[in-house]
Amino acid sequence: MLQAAGPGTVVWQETVVSPATPVRSTPTSPWRNLDIALYMSDRPDPSALVVTTTKDLPLAGLRYPFRVGADTWLIVSGSSHPLVGPLAQDMPWIILAIGALTAVLTTAVVETLGRRRDYASALVEERTSSLRSAIADLETAQAQLVRQEKLAAVGQMASAVGHELRNPLGVVMNVLYLMESGTGDDANAPMRRHLATAKREISAATLIVSDLLDFATSRRPILAPVQVSELVAEALSVVPPPEGVQAVQCGETEVVIVADRDQIRQALLNLITNGYDSMPGGGTLTVSVTSVPGSVHITVTDTGIGMNQETRDSIFTPFFTKKTRGIGLGLVVTKRVVDAHGGAITVDSTPSAGTSFTLTLPVAAAMVSAPQ
């Protein structure tokens, strides 16, 4: 070590430093948290070690070369213990845990909101469907109420018109009978043909009046034992087949039911008349009777023009008809009669192949109120 002592004087002091003995650091030393090694070379050569603060050589840490005259010395420094606290060391794991927790919470929130949304959507759809169903039921009930009111008004009018027309038609029929009785010779054949035409039209008008009265009135059936085959024969005799049409009765002959004879006969007359009208070019009408345990089937089958699906769906609607004559009440009255007896009516029809109506009546008809 060189130290100036005044002009012309030089003081030389030499101190031996042993690199094998580390320099002890004190709590106030500037390098108390660092391990330092000083080398008189540009690399950590143990033979060039000048001074160190640790025995753990070589140090793995920061290297700082610097110039000393023409030589290059090297300082290597490293931390003897962590320079940061436990919190800083654990910070990456803390951040990772916070991120994972945030992801889990976010997923839970999204899943909860999604389920609530799905539940709300399902609830809205259910309530909407219920509302639509309620509106449809309300519209149906309203339409049925309006229809019943209209039918009630039409029924009152039909009853009044029927009663007013029945007596004049009866009088006209009697007059025609008397006129026909007075034309007994062949010379009056044209007159007899005219009278027959008038009687046929009066009969048609009488049938319309009967349909009106049957539609307007809905009395309960008056039950009594009825021999079905005799009733069918009676109905076929009341309305004989037109020219070109053959009427055939078949089936069991000893079937007896408990029913209103007049109402069942009227239902059969309506079906037979419709069968005749559906065969303008001729054909065969068959009325068959079969029995099953507890009920009897009366089937009226024709070989006429048949019906399509649209017509079959509307035949029991009041005043629906595709015939040039009639007012569309015959099948309505027929269904009402069958329902009043606790039975059922079914139809099977194919266009251009004919139609078959089947009345299913219980052997002992229940006392069922006729529908209004």
C-alpha cells in the first residue's frame, strides 16, 4: 500500500492476505447478505483468488470483470440466503391459486346463470304453451256456445215452421188422394201421373218438416222391447226403393232390444233415404242385423257414389248437405237418437264405391238425456 507522506518521501506498507481464510462479515458490513470472491484474473481461478467471504467456492452468481492497470480482475458475487421474504417466494403460487379460484368461481357463476336461464326459458315455454292451450280451449268453448245459441234459435224457428206447415201439407195430401180417387179410368193417365208427382213432392216436403221437428225437439226415449228385424222390414216398406235400386234385408231375425221404436225407425228411415239418394244410377241397398254380447249392429250399406274424407268429417254438422234436396238434418237427428240410446254411429265410405253406416245399440238401452 502506498501512501503519500510529503514531498520526496514514499512510505511502503505491505500486508499479507491469505485467500484461504474468508473475510468475516459483520451485521453492518455492506456485503453481509452477499458472498463475494475477488480474483486477479478474468476468470474464477482458485490460484488467482485474492479475497472471499465464503468457503463455498466457486460461487455461482453475478460476475463483474474490471480493469486494474493492464490486468483484468473479476468479482463474483452471490447470495448466501434469499434476498426476498417468504411472501415473495410464495407469490407465484399465490397468483396461481388466485387464478385457479377465480376460474372456478367464474365457471360456477356462468354455470349457475346458464341453468337459471334454461330454467327460465323452460318455464316461459311451459307457461306460453299453457296460455296457448287455454286460449284455444276458450275459443273452442266460445265457438261452441255461439253454435249452440244459433242452433237454439234455429230450433225454435224450425219448430214453429214445422208446426205451421204440417197441417197444410196434410190437407194438400188428402186433396190429392181424393183427386186420384176420382180419376179411375185410363183416359186420365196424364192426370194420374201429375197427381203422383205432386204426392211425391208433398212427401218430400213432409219429410223435411219431420226433420225440422225432430231437430227442434229432443225428447227422451220411451223404452220398450223392439224386434229389430221387424222394425227394419217396416222401415223398408215405408220408403220403397226407387227404380233401378234393390233393397235387401239380411242378418239375424230374433234380435230384441229395449229402445224407442219411433226414434229408431226414424233413424233407419234417414239412413235408407240417404242410401237411395246416393245411387242415382241404380244399385243395391243392404240392411243387415248382427248381434254381439250386450249390443246389436244395424248396418245400412249402399253401392252409391261414396264420400271423401272432408265430407265424412262434416256429415253430422247441422244443415250440411251436398244433395239437391233436403236441409241437412237427417244424419244430425239420427246421431242424436243413437246418442240418446247410449249407442254409437260409425261410417265407412269410399268415393265411387259406396257407403256403410253402422248403428251400435245396447240390448238394454240406458236412459240417456238427448243432447241439446
